[in-house]
Amino acid sequence: MNVGGNPYLPVRARIEKIIQETSSPELDVKTYRLKITGGGVMEFMPGQFVEFSIPGTGECPFGFSSSPLNRDYFEITIKRTGRVTDMIHSLKEGDFVWIRGPFGNTFPLEKMEGGGILFIAGGLGLAPLRPLILYVLDGANRAKYGKIEMLLAARTARDHCFTYEYDDWAGNGGANIRLTIDNSERGWDGLVGFPHVLLRDIPLDFGNFHAVLCGPPMMIKAVRGVLAELGMPSDRLYTTLEMRMTCGVGKCGKCNIGCRYVCVDGPVFSMEELADMPPEY
């Protein structure tokens, strides 16, 4: 819960640091490190989101992208796509914004204990998975989980996010990280291809893993199908649908899927839950 105790009331936050994540001309992604003014703390769990607003410009929902164990600050990772995000990308360190939240449900941390976790992310889809990654790789929690496997995809090598953390995830966290891009590039020595194709070459006992996906809807649906073929139960496969949300409180209707509202009932869903919903995601 936020410093005021009421997630519907906005609190003021200062931009402490801005990190340029991507370097390709087609994709502009920045991470904003924020701190609540007046000594407050934004407490959240992996999967939750906030409403990020600039008075006079607008408000947008974004998932947290930092560790929930860090009480000094929190981070939001934002792609420049339109009027509000253009204004956010024009902000500088030291500027102030307004935050409401946290909202939404979380990934099932306790249910995942005792087994391995496979993370599959497409581009900016890694951002809402990063809080869960940092949580399970933290020294206080690492022994609760088995092998950590990652398949991280991006359109080009310059579109991968959080690259400055990969060595730590692999070294201190013991994660096995596979990076892939859509097409071959000069100097690239990682994988080439789409996640749903590459999955078939990863030697895992998928029945003993949980999988967490985030990326473009086409990627999620394709990966879902392959994992089902490889033996992963649908109740052990999760995704977050935060890209569909706007108001965050179930009033605007933009995130409606059947009888569900992503912002109220999610944004985290198992594939078992999605099977009972219209295939609109």
C-alpha cells in the first residue's frame, strides 16, 4: 500500500534516476527510478501496477519493474508510444510526478516454490517480469525455488532491456539465460528466432516447471501452444495482460475480456483461467 494508506489517492514522487534501456532508433524505452516524497514507501508485490500521472497531460498504468524487496525506491519502465509517454520521456532527473497504487493481483509466489521457473519475455515484456525475477533470485528466497531458466527475446540486439543485470542474474542468481533476436546481425552470437520455435530445443522437464510469459499477444499464444505440447499444465503457466489497461479501476471498460476486467481481476492470469475467457487478449 502507498504511504497514504489509500491506493486511490495520488502521492508525489521524485525522479531519482533515468536509465536508457534500448538504443535502437525504432524503440525508445527508459526506466524511471522513483522515490515517494516525504519519506513514504511504495510497497508492492510482483505483478502489481500503478497509475503514473502528469497533471495537465494525463495518466497511464504501468507495472512495477524493480524488486519489491527494495524499500528505498521503485522503478517503472516505459516505452515512448504517444502523447502521455512522450511527455514522460521529456522529464528529467529531479522532476516530480504523481503515482496512484499499487493495484492488481500478483504472481503466485508460494505456489511456485519447490520447482523450477521458466521466464519467457518478448522485448519490453521483461519489465513486468523483472520484479518476480529479482524476488526469486534474492539470497533470502533463492533456496525456495529450483532451476531458473530464461528465454529473452527482442527484435534486435539493441532492443534488449536490463542487459546490465544479466551477469548478476546468471552469476549470483544461478539463472540460465538464453538471448534471442528475430534476425541475424553482425556481431551477434546469441540465438536467432522466435521463442515458440526455440522452446522445442530447450531440454527441460516442463511438467516440473512453472512458466511466466509476457510479450506481444501473438508471442504469448504461440508459446502457450508449444508449452502445452511439451507437457506443461495450463495451471502452471502464467502471463500478465497489463498492456490492455487504462483506468486501473474497472470503469473505462478497455480491459474487459468476457466477464473479467484485467485491471481488477488481474493483470496476472494463469492459462487455465484464460481458457475460460474469450480469446481477445
